[in-house]
Amino acid sequence: FIAGRTQLRRVSRNSRVVHQPPIMTQRIIIVGHGPIGHSFIEKLTERKPGGFDISVLCEEPRPAYNRVMLTQYFQDRDGDQHDKMKLSYWSEEELREKGVKLVYGRATEIVRDAKEVVYASPAGEVGRLHYDALVLATGSYCFVPPTPGMTVPEKKNPQWPDDPASRPEGVFVYRTIEDLEGLIAAAKKGAKTAAVIGGGLLGLEAAKAVYDLKLESHVLEMAPYLMPTQLNEHGGTALTRKIENLGIKVHVGVKIEEVVLKDCKAVGLKIVERGASESSVVQADLVVVSCGVRPRDELAKACGLELGGRGGVKVDSALRSSDPAIYAIGEVASIGGSFCYGLWAPGVEQADVLAKNLAEEGEAASYEKSDLSTKLKLMGVDVASFGRDEGFWFKRQFDGKDAGIRSLECFNDLDGSYRKLCFSADGQRLMGGVLVGDAKDYSKLLQLSKKEDLCGKTPESLAFGRPAPGEAMGVPVDGGDGTGLADDDVVCSCLNVSKGTIKKAIIEYDATTMPLIKKCTKAGTGCGGCCTPVGEVPKVLTATLKQSGKAVSEGICLHFPYSRRELFDIIKVKGIRSMEEALTSVGKGEGCELCKPIVASILAGLWNDHILRGGRDQIQDTNDRFLANIQKTGTYSVIPRCAGGDIAPEELVAIGTIAQKFGLWTKITGAQRLGMYGAPAHELPAIWKDLVEAGLESGHAYGKALRTVKSCVGSTWCRYGQQDSVTMAVTLEDRYKGLRAPHKIKMAVSGCLRECAEAQGKDLGLIATAKGYNMYICGNGGARPKHAVLFASDIDEATCLKYA
């Protein structure tokens, strides 16, 4: 055979072989190393390893990272790790191993006749890359409206719409790590208030960012309610109430007249509130513009490529532009010239189609459209919007104006959630829906909306959460795995991975662990929600292994094939005292985020060594490492120890002063302590420094340790008191504080039989008598209350401490 670039042809024995120069490997240039550009590289190198000469031009100072999870960066703050951030996809070394040349620089021109891309390096030098096929994955930029004060016109950069130099000081967009670093730096400089312009998906993500920075936050939306593209008015109003409950001020239906500047720095926004006749000023040290995105099509426009009607590079079903050698994917691709998808999942689907066609040297795959359904957690609030097809949004079928659509709505005033489901006129098909506050049924409803009937359900049962008549008698559609999904239903909407694909990977490719499933199917590599412990994928894994007769791994992860109880016994018997020793002796690999905290807890419970010394800090979970408890907003609660509930006036003053200094919400906890809530991770060291200087220490309200010893006021103050319960409680807490165990420990001491400290609902409880104390053990007051058992009666203090 003689190998050509696109085919193999047989040469007969009688033919004269003509020696020709070897044909060069096809050169593919990708402009843009964002999530979609990287997805294309990943898929192309998987399909045809080493089959192409691949170069990618990266505008940002680091390789691609997960922009879907961008807000997580406020917790990680690991930009100094460059290509090894928690959000990073592949490092520079991994790209080289895959045969991909990473070039840092900003593309400035496409010379189509010469098939080359001209770019400017970070040092300002001009470079050129030659291509056989060019893939534009330039994405989009943040739209900044032409409102006075938003930009500095003379500094506008036509080759970089997001150039921060084009905006006044204090005006930001929300798109990259550098944007977030700018917000963090501004907050450190003393910014106190922030206004986010835009109440859509991106705007609420940005609002979460400034909220995490502990800034007084305002969200301004010109539509009459939040998320107007995905939600109806009732859904948007329910979302507004949820967000305002967090302390964020939401302004809807507003007109923004200008950004108020002082010495070329933003100090506020001049707006007209809905229903107002005169303008007012919202004070803001920071203004974050997040009014949607526009495709980065400036390169395509300059080189004469045909554009879509609303921008973007017009492409056909093969993602090919008007130039046969140039393709476009992601947010810059205008499908058929009519629509650019602004979501991540469609870009991944486009990358897959293009990679398949280039690798197989044909057009076996085509791209027509993607599902616009989406589920997100915004400001800690679950929000979902799903539909049968794009008409659900384009025709706004959820607004109640389509005569062919019938709807059912459900408001839950107890938890503030809202659900609206839209059905065909005959009630036989689910056309779509809106979920706010409670989106646990999203996957089931999304799959049902793609079917031609309700699969035995009724509109009422779906809308109001009631089982349909006779439903309990039927065979579960999920085969009993608890997902409620059929095999052809999608479990990972980010990557469009079906439940059947997951099962096939488990049965045929022996993907019997979560990491192997992720590697084999890519499920869970987007937002990751489907692979959480409560997600659909773990349920499918466990059920499929059982049904196929394969052993269900009871190990805590792939590094340790043992249950927690078994691993505890092994570590105890072998006297293992470190993570490294555990991996060497009874495990494998380097450990992961599942096994490290478990081993850390076992080591602490057995040997009680200092958990933050000897390298043990690196294996603790987030709470133990930060000495604080993470909350649903991503911030932390800080609870100093108040042994026995006893607290000095100067300690009270110190806690109040520190809470005021860092803008924390305070509450007296259920365990007689003062808690401070809303602390961002980066401020925890400073908060603890101030607390330690005031003589306070951690109360271990986050750890598997002694939490607190609750007490009443005892004989010192109470006229019914038999013994000094406060002193006994303080003695017990000081004696056992820091003690680690497989589970948290709670104690209590009551000064008389009236039992004000609720000692009979604790792991260890003492109740004072005239002769001493009655000791109770093994009680519980949590989710499964259990009355404690009397262990000893009328014992003195020394005996109490001995038995305890």
C-alpha cells in the first residue's frame, strides 16, 4: 500500500513504483483554548492519536479550565498553580504528551489565501501559524451596553472586546480567572458594595461571586423579573424571593442611565426604578457587567467569512464555514446562520461531530441542533428549565400565551419553591417546565418531555408530586435502580450521556468504579452533578453491578478495597500512622478526595495526633483544614469554643467586634455557643488570628470530635440546683476537647432532676442529685432520637471523670 493523506490504494506487482516525497501530516490549528476548544482537542486525539499536527492558540495566560465551575475559584484561589489548578483540564505537559502544541498569544488576522493565522505573543512579537484546517473556537465576549460611563471610548480595543483597559476603574466583566482576580483585588482594597448589571444566568453567577466576597450586593435587571429567557414571571419572582432572603437587593424592571464616575472610578449607578418617575443612585464601589454574551467573530469578519444574521460564523451541518478549510464550534458558531448557542453542552456536541468527521476523513456525522434545557444552582437555589424542543423557549410556551399549551402550576409557600409544567392541549404530552427551589425531578421530567406520552403518569401527579392512579402496581421504568430513568434517558446532560451508555460501560468495558465511568463515558466531567453521592450515576453503577452478578465494590474508593469499618480495623492492628503508610501497606495509588479524609479521620480517632501537623493537614477534608464548617453558600461558619456555655464578658465583646469587622452574621447555636456565619475561605486565617489573640479557640463544630458539653446554670444561680453543673461541664469539655472519634460526641450536665441541659439525649449525660451525679450513656437527640441509658447513680465528681 502507498499511504496518501486521505486514502490507501493498492499497487500491483507489475506497476513501477514512483518515489514521491512523503505527504505531511494534516495541520490543524485551533484558535481559542477555552472549554470547547479543549473538548475538540480531547476528542480528536482520542479518535486518531498522532494522526494530526495540532496547534492551539491560547489567548489567556494558562491552558483551558472549567469555566462552568468558575465561581469555585473563589474557594480555590489557586491561579498561581498555572496549569494545575483544580479547575484545569490538561496541564502543558499533558498537552505535549498528546502531541498538541500550545501557543500563547492573541490571534490578530486570518490570511485565507496563505492559510495562516497571524498572532501577537504576550511579549508583543508577531508569529504565524500555517494550517490545512482551521477551527475557530473563539467563544464569546461579555456584552457591555453603550451606557455612559461603562467604557472609555478612546481605549476600545477592536481585537479584544473584553480588554479591561477599555473600562473605567471599578467596572468589571465576569468571564475569566483574571476577571475574578480583579474582583478579589478590588475587595481587598476596601470595596464594600457591588452592583451586578444583569439578572440572567451569567448575572446571577456574578452576583454569587460578589456575595462570596462579602460585599453589599445589588442585582439589576431591566426585564420585569429574573432570568427572563428561561423563566416565566412567577418563576422569576420565586427566584427573586429566594435570593433576597440571602440579603441581596434585587432591582427588576429598572432603566440604567449611567455609571456614576468620580476621578475616572465607578462609585455608583444612576437608575430609574420600576414605577418611579425620577432617577436615583445605587452606591457601588464595583460594577460588574453581565448582560449576556456576543460571539467573538471579529477575526472571521475581518477575513471575509460569511457571518450569521445575529453574528457568529455561519456554518453548515458539518460545522464548515463559507471557506471549506475553516470551521467554527461553540459560542462563535452560527448554526445555519441563524443561532449561536450560548451553553456549554451544545459546544461539546459540535466538537464531537467535527472531531469525528476530521478523523474519519468524511462527513459521517452532522450537527443540527442541541437541547436548550438546563439545570443550575444559582446562589444556592436550584433552578431548571426544560423543553421538548427549542420552540418551548423561542415561542415562550411557558408564558401561557400559546393556545395549544395547557399548564399546571404549584407554589409551595413552606419552602418557597415553584413548579410549572406545560402539556399539550390534550394533556397527553409533557412539553416542558420551569422549576425553582426544588429541581430534584429535573432529569425524570426532561426525559419524559422527549416521549410521545406520559408513560402512565398524569399531569396532576407530575405537577403536584402525587402518584398516578395504579402507578404503584406497575413495573418501575428504571428497573429498580432508583433513578426513575429508562435506558435511553440522559443522565449527564452536560455531555449527553445516556443511562444505557453508563450501563454498557459497566458491563462491556468493566468500568466498575466512578473514576473508570468518568474516563470511559465522560459523564460527570462537566458540572459533576450526576456523579455526586446523590446523583444518578452511582445508583446506576450499584444496581448494574448487582444485576450482572459482578461484585459490588464495598471499598471506599479504588485506592482502598475495604469499607470504612474494615479499614479502621486494619489500620489499628497494623499500627499505621500516615496516609503514605496506609497506601503502601494496604492500598494503591496516591489517594483521592474520597479516601484521604476518611483515612485522616481514622488516624485521628486512633492515635489522636495533631491533625494539622506532620503532613496530615493535606489529607483533611475542607472543614478540618479550614477549622470551619462550609455552608450552602460556599462560605464558612466559625464557632469558637465556649466550654460548658460559660463565656467571659471580654470574650463576648471580642466575638462581636470580630463579627462586625468581617461582616459576619451571628447566632446563638443550639449547643450554647456563639456562631459567626458567612466567612469566605480567604478570610478565615485573619478571623482565627483575631480570635486566638482574644484567647479563644476552635470549638470543633465541624469535626468528628467532642463538640460541646451543654450545661444549665447549676447550683451557683438556680434555686433548684443540686450541684455546680457549669464547673463540671467546663471540666469535662477541657478534658476531652480535641478528642477525635468515628463520629461527633456530645455531652451535657444538668444541675438537678429538672434536666434543663437535656443530658438524657446525649452520648454522655450527667444529672445532679443530692449525693452527686447520675450518669447516662448512649443517648441521641438528632435525626434518630434515643433516650440514654442509666449507667451509674449518685457518683461523685472524681468517679464521673473516671467513668467518662
